[in-house]
Amino acid sequence: MTAVASRLWIVAGAVLGRPVPVDGPYPHLCGVTYTETRSRKPYRYQRRDCAACAMSRAGGPG
């Protein structure tokens, strides 16, 4: 039996609350509210914070 390690986007997975594999497109985080780990304050991701939006603006997938 061979174990296969999954490669995951860590921050996106934490924010969305689910595993996000790296072989798929990076998910949009814009509009999602997440409680910051250290401050425990809510943070709402804006379009400027979203890697998928940045990739779309640059002409890449997303």
C-alpha cells in the first residue's frame, strides 16, 4: 500500500474550510470573511487580496 501525499493550498483551505488541491485553479477568496488566528478579529477578503483575481487581471487562469 502506497500513501500519496496531497499538495494543498494552505491559506485558501483554512479560509474556505476545505482542502484546496494545487492541481486545480486557485479559488476566489474575495468576499469571504475569515477570523484571523492571532487577533481573533474578522477580516473580509477584498478583490485586491484575492490571488485568483490577480491572476485573472494578469491574463492567467482564475
